[in-house]
Amino acid sequence: MATYAENLIAVRDAAVAKLLALESSMKFDHSIDGESIQYGIDALRKRIDDYNQMIAMADGGFEVRSIGTT
């Protein structure tokens, strides 16, 4: 059974494949039903960045710091 991190990696990899397909097959100055292709690609890149952050956190690669005040 796949771990949480492995599932996130699989989803991220699928998003990367979709991004590569979009970038290689479409011109950026077009729109489909009023939605800019560039906007869709930017949103997909943001999602991939979010997946990368979640993967890093799932692997335990983060540290929480806090500052106390009186």
C-alpha cells in the first residue's frame, strides 16, 4: 500500500505531465471559452509547487519555530 508521500508524488507527477503536454501543444495567446491558457498553466504550476511543499512536509523535512513574548 502506498504511503501518503508516495500518493502525493504520484499526483504531482501527473500534474507535471499535464503541464508539459499543455506547454508543448498550445500557444499562450489563445483563450478557450474566455479562459486564458496562460492562466490555466500558471494555476497548474502553483498546484505543482503546493504538492512539492506537501511532499516535503510529509517526509518530515520541516521545522516549526516559535517565539515567545511576555
